Amino acid sequence: MRWKIPAGVVLTLALLAPAAAAPSAASAATTCPTVFVYADFRSLVTIDLDTASDTEVRLLANQLQAEAKAEKLTTSPGRFQTALDGTPENLRTYLKSGWQGSWRIDLRVAVNQTMAAGGPNVKAAAQVVLDNGTVEAFLAFQNDGRYLARAADNGNLKLFADLRSLVTIDLDTASDVEVRLLANQLQAEAKAEKLTTLPGRLQTALDGTAEGLRTFLKSGWQVPWQIDLRVAVNQAMAAGGPNVKAAAQVALDDGTRDVFLAFLNHGLYVARAQDCA
């Protein structure tokens, strides 16, 4: 399961969606989307098209066509067939320089189709991608961004911040005031995300000495944060269907903060779409 999403896409969706939106009754009536991964066709080209045999070239063309058909792309399957029906040299030339234009058009069509069927957040996120116009942006949206945007439209999107990114001061040299401001910032975010233990632990540190607070921010807060993320994954798992449970178990087995965040901010929404479908 693909759990990594480009930071720019997450940022776009975070700006589009209300923070920590509560689930809405409308989500129960959501139409299930078609769910499959759009492959990066470039990764399938693993042979040297200048030196490969005609048989290897033909096998590659068939592999690309099969993937295009599986993804229900609009023009690429027919273009591959036309090339396959031609001479070996023309097929080789097409695979070297001709197919990526059609593939890019097909991905744009897919984004437009998603946009047409979506709500306000889907439409806005899709427009950002269409304005960008790159294959990378199209793939990121179809494989990742559309699920988060759809969750935002349904009132079910909750993004968990990487709290480590908030620590932008040198805790050895920062003033007591700067350290206290950081602690309050971390606590505010933890409360907004309804984390279970970190807000209280931060409050205890805030109620203590300046040196104790500095020590906690240097070495103490990440453990309760990791526990809170694990709790959030378990809560999602308990409320989810088979795909959510399976994806959550993968995250729990890994046990790292990065994987917990990737699941909560992305994998969960893809898995929910798979369970819906």
C-alpha cells in the first residue's frame, strides 16, 4: 500500500479543508469511488530500447497496454495497439518517444473525471493539479490527494501534524520565554488533534521549572507523542473495515512515528475508499 504523499499535496489539502473536521452524516451516503493505483509507466520501462530484442520490445508494449487497459485509460490502449500492429522498428520508435504524450493526456482526463464527480475540496485540489500539469502531480492526485480531498468534502478529514517540525529553536541556547512558547505551541496542536497523553504531559512540564521544561522538550515529549499516534492508529483500526484494519496492522507492526503519520494522514483514507468500494 502506498502511504507516501508529496508534502505539497498535503499542504494544499490542509489549506482547502477545515482543521480536524468532525464526521458528518453525509459521509454515510457517499458514493464509493473506483479504487486502483495509477502506475508510473516510466518505471515499467526497464530495458534498453536501443539494444533490446524485438521480442523484448513487444513484451514491454504488451505490458504497458495491459496496464493502460486495467486503469481504463482513454487513448493509450488504442495507441499501443496501433504500434503493435505496425513494424518492429515503428514499435521501438513509439516506445522510445511516442507513448508518454498520450499517457499524460489520459492522466489529465482521469483527473478531470475525478474533478467532475467531486465536491468542493475535490474540485479545488484537482484544479491545483491541472494548473500544475505534470505527470507527477496527476499521479499524486489520483493515487493520494483525491482520497484526502474526498474525506474533506465528507467532513471526515483529520490531519496529524509532524510535531517535530514545530521545534525550530535550539533548545540549548533559546531563552526560557522561547522554550515556553514552543511548549505552548506543541500543547495547542496536541489538544487540537485530541491526543490522549501529550497535552497533560506538556502541562505538567509547563507547571514545573524552566530547566525541567527545557529538558522535557529536549528528550521527553516524543515518547508520549508516539504513544498517542499509536492510540490514534488503533482507534482507526477498531472503527474500520478489512482494508483499514490490514493497513493499520502494517503501521502498528512497523511502530515508527513516520509510519503512524503516513497511515493517519494518507493510508487510512485510501483504505477507507477500498473498503467502501
